[in-house]
Amino acid sequence: MQNSSSVLKNWYSEKNPINLNAYQALVVIAPYGTKTEELKKLLEPAVSTKVLQFLKRRKFKFKASQHISFDISSKHKFSCLILPKKFNTFSSLELAREVLSPLKTDHPSTVVIRIPALLPENENQWIDSFVSTAVALNYEPPKYSLQAALKKPKKDSSLSLSFKFSHSRLSNAQKVAMLSEASALKTNLVRHLTQRAGNDLTPLVYVKTASEMAKNAGLKTEFFSISDLLKLKAGAFIAVAKGASENSSGILKLSYHPNKAKRKIALVGKGITFDTGGNNLKTGSHMFGMNNDMAGSAVVLALCLLAAEEKWPIQLTGYMAITENVLSEKSYRPNDVITSLKGKTIEVIDTDAEGRMILADTLTLASREKPDLVIDFATLTGSVIRALGTQYSGGYSNRKYLLSLIRKAGVLSGERVWSFPNDKDYGRCLKSEIADIKQCRLTGGVDHIEAAYFLSQFIEKGVDWVHIDLGAMEPEEPLAHIPKKPSGFGVRFAKKLIELSK
Ligand SMILES: [Zn+2]
């Protein structure tokens, strides 16, 4: 599925010189303001003569944010990144991608990264940026080729990193690097699952795959099948799922409950394994790519696995709402009136707004357990992309304090989220003459904000809630450290948000 061997190779300290034959590239991170003399001190004697000659020939002037790269020999590349005066997580991830991308070759290669003493928090940031980028560059999409079917091993082109630090900083650096790698591998898992074909990752296969992964990680699993959901009267979920081709849809609940956990957090994810729009059938270009409509639930799975792996000191419960939205004689239709798990009736307007239907009941289920915070993830609306492009995802909440925390978690994680209002008047357009609420409006409006308002109506009273509309899941351009879509957006962001929301 993905390269599971570690991207981290050797750790060098001052006492333990770099073996020049063991790497293909050397990258030096030089602090802002570095000049030739300081650079010389950062280099191994065998390299420094060549580098300084090169810089002299080029009449090189040191400037901030500069990235120089050249061949020291036929087998070795040298790269130096002079840091800008100011940087944040997003820009350092971006810079790490600019440095490492050209070093990813068609054969295995090792890059030694030398990070001289920077401010401690910046040092951690640069370690994280390079490790996360290397893992992202090593990502391989799922392959359905004959070669893959015959299980012929593919040529190894993985990139690995070695680091050089002073002895006293080595153990901190190793800890940071390992945490970064674990998160980045989970982002790759999200990317992998969202790229699986819709006829491969069906609801049946998805439930089975996710359950197995969760059990192997020591998580408790519980599956609410269609018959369970019928008994619970989860009509909004059933409305979408009854059109699905197999009767294998349902809500997969994953629990990570360590002893003495002080906080309870619930995660909810949209898991539409393919979205044709249903009776409001999408047209060609709008339907293409709709195998990614389960990305939100993949983020939930990834976070639950990560929590168990890293032994987070919180109680985490994940709810993956898994089905498909297809056209069949049983599919729900516009003008249908559906009774949700919460008891509220919904007037169906457009069957392509299926995400908010399955999430409505799943959010009720999750919020009934009274967690301290519910966070849901969904590729919910096209209108969030019209508002923000694919660079940011949209954040929404029923609490003002969480709106600023959402933006802060976006800045600190490098997965940027912009927050939108959730004032009552956004709900006026959802007044129905025949039911408690309309699913959406027919045309116009600000669907991403109105969808969030709709979802907020299904949260149990007193429960804090954040909704993330994953507009940045399929970025048109490289995004931060991610060279190519899908981005797997959400793991970095949510880990930071959970940390901040203490
Ligand atoms: Zn849809």
C-alpha cells in the first residue's frame, strides 16, 4: 500500500562524522544572515572547499530565502537553504519541498540534513518540515496495473533522511522526527484511501479495511449496520444508504479509551465511497473524481490510529459514516420528508447534498455521548472552494472561541483553515413549510455556511462542535509539502487543534 519502512536513516553528531560515501546529497540549513565564513563552519572539510570555490565562481551574494544547489561530484549534490527572516509552518513546509523535490530520483537516495543551532522551536519546525516532506514525496498512489497484480516489486525510488546535530540536541531531534514521520504516514494513508477506485473501495471493503486497521492498532470497533440504524431511527443516514448497491453501509465507531484520560473528543467523518449525486445526477466533469468523497472519514481513521500509536492522553472516539450516493429505484428523491435520528424532519431539496444527511445523524450519535468537543471532517460543498480556492479548508463552529482556535491551529500546523460565521440568520433560508428544516436551498446562497448551519441543528445541546469542509483535499497546485493531489488534508490540522483545545 505504501512504503512503511522509515524515512529516517542515520543520526550524526559532531563526534560522529558523516560518511561521505553513504549519501547522495547534503543539505545545509543556514540561518538568516549567514555569510561565507559562517557557512564554511557548517560544512565538512571535504565539502567546504568545493562549495566555497563554486560560490566564488558564481560571485554568489547571500540573500534570505535563497536556495542554491549544485553537483559536488558525479554522485553527490549539495544544497543550501538560507532561511528567510520570518517564516511560518506553511512556508517552511513549502521551502522543504522546494529543496527536497529535485533530490527525489528514480533510485533510492539518502539526503543528509545539517541543521545548525537555531532557536529550539524553529529547529523542531525545520526537522518536522523536512521529515514530513520526505514522507509526502515517497507517497505512491494505489496501482491497479498488471505488474501490481502479479506482485512484481517495483523499483525502489524512496528518499531517506539522515540528520546531523550537536550531541546535546540529538535526542530531542530524534523524538521530533519520529513524531513527524508518524503523522506524515497517516496523511499518506488518507491520500491512499481517497485515491482508491470507487469499485475497489466499496462500503463493504472500506468497513472491512478500516476495522482491521483499527483492531490491529488496539482500538475497539463497533459497527452500526443498516438494521441497527433502522432500529435507532437514523432516517437521514438511511435515506442516502438505501440507494446503495450493497447493503453494507453503516457507521463504524472506533474507540481509543486510555486509562485516566481527562478529556473526551469525538471525530466524525463523511465516508461516501462514490457520489453520483443520486436522483440529482451529476454530469461528467462534476462526477469524475467522486471516489474521493470519503476523505473526511479517512482523516478520522488516520487520527484514531495515530492516537493509539502515540498514546495520546485523551479519550478519542471516531465515527466513520460509510455509504455511497448512487442512483437506483430505492434512492431518495427531492421533496421526500425524512425523520432524522434527533427527531427533526428534513425536507429533501437536492439528493446531491447527501453529505449533510449522513453527517446529521452521525453528529447526533456522537454528541449524545457528551464529549468535550466534536470535530467533523467532510468534502461537503463546492461553494467552500469558490470562497477560498483549494489552498485553504473552511472551518465552522457553534462556539466563538473555537473559531479563533481553528485559524490558529491552521497557522501552526501549516494546513490552513479559514473560519466562517454561524449566525442564526444564515438559517433563515432553510425554513420549510412542511418540515422542521430544509436540507439546503435550491439555488444561490452561501452553501458552505448554510450547510454548516444545517449540521449545527443536529448537535445535542451544550456540546462544542467544529466542522471542517475539506476544500483543500484536491489542491490544483502543490500545497505546502504535498507535491501533488490528493493532499490528505486534516491530520496535521486536527492534531494541532486537539492540542490547543485543552
Ligand atoms: Zn453529493
